[in-house]
Amino acid sequence: MPLQFNTVKLFAGSGTVELAEKISKSYGKPLGDMTLSKFSDGEIQPFYNESVRGSDIFLIQSTNQPADNLLELLLMIDAAKRASAHYITVVVPYFGFARQDRKDKPRVAIGAKLIANLIMAAGAHRIMTMDLHAAQIQGFFDIPVDHLDGSIIFVPYIKSLKLPNLTIASPDMGGSYRARTFAKFFNAEVIICDKRRKRANEIESMSIIGDVTGQDVVLIDDICDTAGTLSKAAALIMENGANSVRAVCTHAVLSGKAYDTIENSVLSEMIVTDTIRLDPEKTRSCSKIKLLSTADLFAGAIKNVNEHGSISDLFEIE
């Protein structure tokens, strides 16, 4: 018997409306009608203005700050479940709290596991996300996880630059696997910036493992928060004789003085995606930020999930 496909409906959380609109356009279906109301004390109440009964619905919302984005998503899931949606997939372009994926010191929370528990408890049947801080976070879920790979977006752009002496770099030891995976597309060497931290967002020292003399270096990272690590790594790379250095980062958190830090750094450019909405005014003032869209990738993944196709087919790079 031929496969039966249920009606697909896409809904956007308030924190990811712009990306959701691009995804819906690429998918070829308008966003569903939903209202997000708030009580005077800020309490959130989502409401679907159309029936979702029996539908396969995709709820698009990154869980970056403020924490209201996460709570809003949980309430959207619960409302869809109580409205008899057939299958609920949460599309979380940026999975917040992913940096809290283990106990790296005593008496701390494992935030990523807690968020996974909350999403499952709310009633989600599936989660779709991109470039998790640690791939093993997929194991925190007892539901299917579609983990999209940002390299399909970044690699063609880097190839288009035709850098003569390309070397891939990781800004820390933890990102070495990500850098090596990326380097395979170019048959390039990998160097590592070994950093030591005093505390979160504060670096004590940094050194380079490898030779960057005469190289065009591309730093690979998943999250750019304050941009402190990337700017310091870029400066160190240039001091050690590199021709140029640029950075690729999937999730542009860009908190604090990050925009100024990037603009004043030795980076030729900072290549990011739209998994997190950037501040339009600050982005215009920062000439080094190059924004690439994830919309087509997410739209293709949604289509393949609905039609029971392969997700891995989306990541074939010529």
C-alpha cells in the first residue's frame, strides 16, 4: 500500500518568526495561524486559531534567551497535544542550554538533559535541531532526533572563496572533532587553539597546536557568545604568521559587546546562520558578519520527515 501522508502545518514561536517565514516559503506552505497572548504579569498563553486535529505539525522555535522562548515552546507543544494533533515535531534551530551537557564541576545542573526532559514531558514526538554543542545530547532524548549538519551550508561558501592555502582551525580542544570533520571536505590540515579558562567567558591563556605560517585559516565553532574566544584565537593565529583568518559559527548568540569585539578583531569575516535572530541595527554596524540562511535545509528536512524520506540525503556535498 502507498504511504499515507497527513496534513502538514507549520507554526512559529515568537522568537523565531523571521526564520520560520523563510522555512515556510521554502517549503511552499504558509505558516499556521496562532495567537500568543500574555496576561498583565507576563504569563504566556498560546492559542491555535485553526484546527490541528489529525495533523502533523511542526513548531519552529529556538530556545535562546530570554527563557520565555523555551516556556512558550513547551506551552505550544502542550496546546497542540490537547488539540489532538497527530504528530508533533519541534524544530529547534538553536538548542539552548546545550553547553550544560555534563557535570564539569561539583553541584551543577545538566541543563541540556533537563530541557530534553521538559520537551518530551510536554508531548513532543520528535525534535529537529542543528549543530548541537555536543552530538551526544541526542542521547538525552527518548524520541527521534534529527540532527542537521551546518556544513552543508558553510562548505559551499568557503569553497567559493577559493582560499589558496586553506587550513581549518578549532578555537579549543573540545571542537577538534568538529574541525576535523569539516576539514575532510577540503582535504585540509587542522590546527587547534588550546585555551585555559579562569571561568565561563573568561580565558586565562591560549596557545596554538600546529603551524599556520602563510595559511588562510578558517576557525570552526558551533556557538559564538561574547566572541572573546574567537577574537583571541584569530589574533594569535595572525601573530603566528597566517595570511588571513575568518570564522564560521552556526549559532550567533552574540551577547554583551560581541558585535564590537568582532568588528574590532583581526577576523576577515564572521560567517554565521540565522538559527538565532540577529539584532538588525547592530548587524548593520558590523561589516564583518556574513549571514547564511538555514531555511532551505530545514524545509527539506521537514519535507523528508513528513514523506518518510532520508534526512542524511540532505547532507551530500559535491
